[in-house]
Amino acid sequence: MRTVIGLVALVAALGVGAAPAGAQVGYGGYVVDAYGGLHPFGGATAVTGGAYWPGQDLARGVAVTPTRGGWVLDAYGGVHPFAGGPAPTGAPYWSGQDLARAIVAAPTRGGWVLDAYGGVHAFGGAPAITTAAFWPGRDLARALVPRPAGGGWVVDAYGGVHAYGGAPAVTSAYYLPGFDVVRGAVANRRGRGGWVLDLFGGLHAFGGAPVVTSPAAWPGQDLARGVIPDTATYGGWVLDAYGGLHAFGGARTVGSPAYWPGVDLARGAGTGTGSSGGRTPPRVRRTPVLRRVTYDVAVRGSVHSDLGEFINAVENTYADERGWSAAGFEFVRVPSGGTFTVWLSQAALVPTFGAPCDSFYSCDQGRNVIINDDRFASGSPYWPGPLADYRHMVIDHETGHWIGFGHLLCGGPGALAPVMMQQSKGLQGCAINPWPLPSEIAAARARLGGSTVGPQAGSATATSE
């Protein structure tokens, strides 16, 4: 389950967050949580994270330098130093696009970021890496595995292992074409090859590495989140979704630096000799379907946003179990004649749907959920967060009106904003939040128990952001 519980109070209670400033990195390593909080293990000392995004699932990995400090990687390729980590000059950045998949520190200085398509981007003075593994437009890269002797491998989602920089070509014994099964990979620090980690926690040797028994296996459960090497043995640790660390290959048992049972918050781990993490796995629906509703997508006027990108944003928002699907909705897109229509509308034509729709904001009108093309393209000047999160928010917000909800107010300074708050117009002291709060999900589930969902069950609505 990838669901990240979006309550600041619960986050604090779970212990998720940045540690005190001023500490130095010692022996061991760090687990990074979804929000960027860093948690030391194996004797490493507490550090301050390079960035912290409460309530936003933005962290994609962490790398620790061999000498001091390191970097946290965000979803868009941003590299954020902590504990004296060097400035990440030359790091890539893909604003609003979740393309970063892994970060690894180089042996001497700087490091590399792996993107979703297999591109490897050097920063901070690390040598450039050229690989033959590159899949433009396809989210297939999952792990970057430098060898201690030089060169290394890129590992794809299916288990394929692709050599670069003089590393030996290997035939992967674990290869499932078409299935996104890989959650990490690591080099054997004491010999040849390495191991690929599957989503259930299994470790698969390649390139001459010894066969190891997986320290943790969760058949049928997508719980593995990364694997990192130990400095003293040929083994290492497997990281699970809840923050647990599981030793293999002679590595010492270490206590989990933070543990959130049942909550998928761990996003990566790193030591001075390797890193893991980088990709949040695809979601598998776990909420029972209480009501299936259909929708179609339409365009009004001349829009400058890409229609395919808009459809993807709508589909991903509706499929995400941080959204209204957590209440029991299943949203199914149909070519036409859906229960409701999601519109991408030219800004100047939004008012043609009827009052109180206007040309600046998005709105809903009866069975129409209307997204203003200008807002989809550039967000709102009053929204300080990523554009991708704004898109989730505005789709969730206007769909919430279709479900039958009106506007809500901020619950207090620093609290997560309700998704039904008019976040496009200001935050009232709340933190940005693209997803319905648990209280909003509970209210939607209560509606599903009756017959008052959508305007087809009652009077038509007309609400502007």
C-alpha cells in the first residue's frame, strides 16, 4: 500500500520528520521517509534533511558520501544536501515531472541521478556515465549499481541488468518481461556481481555474486523498497515499506531507525558505499469498490495543454487511493456518455458553463467537472507547491463538488488543508494538500451508504473554486 496518511498530527505521532541540525555523519546510514525526513541507523548520527515536505510524497532516495553528509533526492530530480554534503552542481531537474528514480554517491566526489528512462546524470564533479540502456518515454529504469572496481549496471523494471563503463555483461536469471517487479539492486562489495531485489523481498544474484537467502519475504505483498550494501561483509540490508531493515549475507542486525507499521512511508536508504530507493511502486487497489461510476473527458474551445497529459492526470488522480477512491469509488473512463464529464476548457469559455463559473478558476456545474486550461497549465499564483500536486488537488476538489460537497475552511495554522478548501485562492495558514483528509473520505463513504452521490441523485450543483 502506497497510501501516505496526510495528517500533520499523525505524521508527528509516527516520528516522521527532519532531525536536529548540526550533527555529523558517523558510521552506518540513513532511511529517508516519503516527506524527506532522515532517520539514522547503525551508529550514524542525527542529521537535518536537505529538504522536508510534510504531507507530500516527494522523496525518492538518499545518498551518503564516503566522507561527510549526503543528499536527498526529490521526485523531480532536485538534489538537497544534508550534514555538509557538497553543493550538487549540475544536478538535473524536471519541474513537475516525477522522473527521478535513484541517487548514488560517487567514490570520490559528487554522484549520479538515474531518471525513469534510464538516463544517468552526473553532478558535483562525478564522472559522466554513458549507458546503452535508454527507453525514451518509458518508465523502466529502477536501479543504478556502480561497481567498486569501476563501471556498473542499470537494472530495469523487469529484472534486466545492463552493463556500462567496462562492467561485465551479465545474463539476468530473474527476468519477467512486462511485469514491474524490481524494487532495487546492489553490488557485491566483496566480489563479483550483485543482487536484484523483487517487490516481495526476494534477492536474486547476478554476475557471479553468491546466492543469498532473503532476510524478509512477503509473498503477494509489494513491500520491498530498497537494498543497500554493508561495508564490512558481502551482504547488506533490505528496506521494507514500513521502515524495517533486514540483514543478509553476514551483515550485522541493525535496529530500524523509524518504523511505521502498516504505513508505506520508507522511500530509500543509503550508506557511504551505496544507496537504494528512488521509485514509489505502482498502486494496487486495496479499498473495496462500493460504487463504480463512469466519466468521459471532453475539451471546450482552444486549449494549449496536452490532452493526453490531461487525461493521464485525471486517470492517475482517480486511481490514487489517497483520493476519493479511498471512500469506495471506482472511476471508469468511457468514450462518451459517462455519469459525469471532466472538461478541459479554454479559460475564456469556462463562464459558458453557467454561473458562478469564471475565466480564472475551475468549477463544477451539474454533471460537469470543469478544469480551467490556464490553471491546469500553470497552477494558481496562490498555490506554493508543485504543479503536479496542484493538478491532483483541483481534480479532487471539483470532483468533490460533483460528489456533493461544499467548501471547507482551514482547520488551524499548520494543519493540512481540506481538499474541499479553496486552495487555489489561498491557504488561510494551512499546509497545501492535494488529497481528501480522512474526515472527508469518511463523509464520502457515508454518502456511498445512501443515495446522495452526484447531482443525478439530487438537485444540480454549480460551484466555483
